[in-house]
Amino acid sequence: MEECEAQGKHEAVLHRLRIPFVRRAKLECSGREEETFLLDIGLDGAFVEWNEALAAGQSVAIRFAWPGSEIPFQARCQVAWFHASGTPLVSKSLPSGAGLRFTDLSPFDRERLRSYLLDYCRQDPRVREFLRHWPEAERGDDPTAS
């Protein structure tokens, strides 16, 4: 029983975790595909640089090269929140971009993402959660808000 509780706590932390993950990516949005940069990633979503405003709830797709693999990572996503350039943030500065929530991810991509996050955490036991803490008024559907 204790082992199950501990595993559940670890899983909850893993779902809140965001790690730096700077990669070129292709974002498909409104019928067109454009290059962008992915800045961070977690089990539930990612943050991408993007200049044009995206509406919360908008459907997009992302594709990018996976480290050490010829098979690209692909996911359908929903825009969870958008940060416009020059808009002040309480806890950090970010370029213009969107927080994406993964809505359709293959079991293969989910497992390699999970393994990558676990490997990242094992590199240094002092690794901290890379979270965005938004003011209550700005949280909305931000999947990274705690």
C-alpha cells in the first residue's frame, strides 16, 4: 500500500514537471505549418515560441525531432494559454508563445517522453520542478499552474 502511495506521489510530481527542452519544431495551426522553437516540455504539455495570438482551446499539432531517434515526436494539442510579447509576468520572463496541452499522443511518444523526464530527474537529485506560477486572475486553463 505504501509503495502504491509513493508511486502515486511521484506520478503527480512527474505530471507537474516542466524541463528545459529547446528544439526546433513544426507547429500546424489553422491549416498551415510553420517553424517555431519548443522551450520546455512535460508529460502534459509544452511551451512554444509563437508571435501570433492563439485562442485558448484552439487545436494545433506539433512535430519535432526526438533526441537520439529518427522517428519524430508528434502530438495533437490544445492551446491552454497564450503569452503576448511585452506582457508582464509575475515569476519570470517569457517570449511570446503558447502553453500547449497534449490531447492526442501515441503510447510510444508518451513512454519516451516519460522516460526522458525520468532520466533528466536522475541526472541531479536536486532538480527542481520547472513550473510557471501564474496569478489567480491569469491562470485559466494553464496546465502548469499548481
